[in-house]
Amino acid sequence: MGPVIDAVLGQGAGMAAWSVRLAIAAIFLEAAQHALQERETFAAAIGAYRILPGSWSGGASFAVPALQLGSSFALMVPQATRAGAGLALAVLLLFTVAIAINLQRGRRDIDCGCGGGAVQTISPALLLRNLVLCAGLVMSLASPPRIHFGAAATVGLAGFGVFLTGLYFATNQLLSNAQAFAAANRGFAA
Amino acid sequence: MTALIVANGLAWVAIAILVVAVLALARQVGVLHERVAPMGALTMDDGPEVGSDAPVFDLPLLGGGQRAIGRATGRAQLLFFLSPTCPVCKKLVPVLRSLPAGESGLDVILASDGEQAEHLAFYRREKLAPFPYVLSPSLGMTFRISKLPYAVLIGPDGRIAAKGLVNTREQIESLLVAQEMGVASLQEYIGRDVSHGGERISDAVV
């Protein structure tokens, strides 16, 4: 019985990793689209982090969405999925470190520039969100890139992927709402 | 087995609908936050008081030239404190453009501090040439600006007519209304005795 359960769990983890990849690919696609659509705002957000030399912001505002697009597509191609996950992890870790450094500097009022459907400033919650995404990518790196499952399982796993994507955007919106709520309360207390 | 597959498929449809509903609700709460934000500009109990003489400055302009701030010149001055990294400030620039400046005797002056190169790039990118733009840490410190975007309205007589943190068009306009009505801020007038023309006041603000 033991080996059977192990096999099911192993395959289950591989299948769940496929859903996670789908969700992260969608999240990165949206982030890249958002950054390119409002490229100047995104460049200003990168500049506001004060990590890169100021003159690099413009170039970085092209490079980051390009890397995001590349990793998004690579994630969904079995041959390239590991490379895609590695690239996505690198981009995500760069931003996470930049956020951590600025939180450490005490600068909480800068725009995160992270898309996700809602404007929000950097916060510890954002760090946590990024670390959860990183964990998803690590799981994706650790699982087999190519797994076979039937049509019914595909529907279920795609559904799970869409659910995770929706959950991510809802979380972002709620984080943004929480900041607006806190700001409104501060305003009245002042 | 078929039943299981159908049930599973239906469950996913239900979950997808629910997650969209949660997202929509969260978005609506976000929009409500924007709409219900305090209508009047909030003042912080800091810096020179409303009604007192504005501190006088003579500052170089970003586009070249000098600008006197705070003198009684017979024209009202709206000091708008902003920064290139503040998204709300950028959002309000079109509102500033639409204010009845010029002929109505109101000058809009943008104020900030920091590196000149960064501000010059911002000034060009956002096409801020129609506005006088001053860079002065001491101006912000004198008015005790701690949050952006912040606006200070100086009357034609050189006195501070109204001031506050402004996040929306309504809040900027409320400063101008506050000046016309002779109240310092929304808080002051909520705190006032209602019998002092409360009706007129609420009409003006809402």
C-alpha cells in the first residue's frame, strides 16, 4: 500500500505543480502587460526603489517585462519549463530583495510597481506574497517538467490554475484596499 | 466514473465563479475607498496656521527665473507639493491644469525638493512647463509637509487661506471653496456650530 500512496502523492504533487506553473505564467503575463502599458510609471517605480542608478530605470522598464514575458511562455513549454521557472524566480527574488531593502530603509510609501490589478505601496505583506510565489516556483523546479494526465484531469488542473490566479489578484486587491482603509483611518485620526 | 468527472467539472465552474465574485467584490471595495475618501482636504495640525501671514520665500524656478511666494500680490497662490515618485500627485496634474487659473487671479505653483536632474526629467515628461516649479527643502520644512500631495492656498492678502492633504479633485476644489467661505478646513467646519449657516455649508461641500 505504501508505494501506491507514494506514487499517487508524487504524481499529485507533479500535477499540482503544473497548475501552479499555469497560474504563475498568467500572473507574469499580466505583470508584463501592465508594465509595458504604463511603462513610464513603471520606470518611475523602479527609480523610486533607489537600487539601480537613476539612468538605468528606462532600460530596466523594458528589460523586466521582457524577462517576465519570456519566463511566462517558457513556463508552459515542457522543454523550457525549468529555465522559465528559474528565470521567473530570479526576477521575483530581485524585486523581493529590493522591497526588503526599502522596508529596511523605512521607505514604505513607494509604489511597488508590481501590477496585479491594484495600486499598492511596498509592505511586509507584499514580501510574504512574493515568498509564496517563490515557493510555488521552487515546487515547480523540483517536480518533473513533463507529466501525463488525461483530459478530465487537465480540466481539473486548469481549473485549479485559474483559481490560483484569481486568488492572487483578489489578494492584491484586498492588500490595496487594506492600505486605503488604513490611510483613511489615519486621516481622520490626524 | 462519468458522474465523478461531471461533478468535478461542475465544482470547478462553481469555484471559478466564486473567485471572480470575490475579486469583483474586492475591486468594488477599492473603488468605494476612492470615491468615499474624505471630500474635504485634511489639514494636519502642524506648520503655519490658517489665517496667519504666509512665510515669504524668493525661490529659483526650475525652468529659469525667480518666483516670490507668500507676498501679498493681489493674486491667490496655490502651492501644490508633489514628488516625481508619487502616483497620486501625477493623477492630480490634469486637475491642476483644469483649475480656473490666470484670469481668475489664481496662480498654481508646484513645489518639491530633491535632486534637480530627477525633477527636470519629471518636469519635461509630464509637460509641466505651464506651471512655476520650485525646488526648496526649506519651503516644505516651513510648511511642515509630511505627506504628499499637499496643497496650501495663500490668499491675495498674503495670508494662508486653506491647506491640507489632497488626494482628489474634490479635495483641491474644497480648498478653494474653503477660502471663499472663510473656513480653514473641513474639520473646522464640521466642528462649528450647525446654527452658523450649516445648511449652506453642507450644500457647498457635498
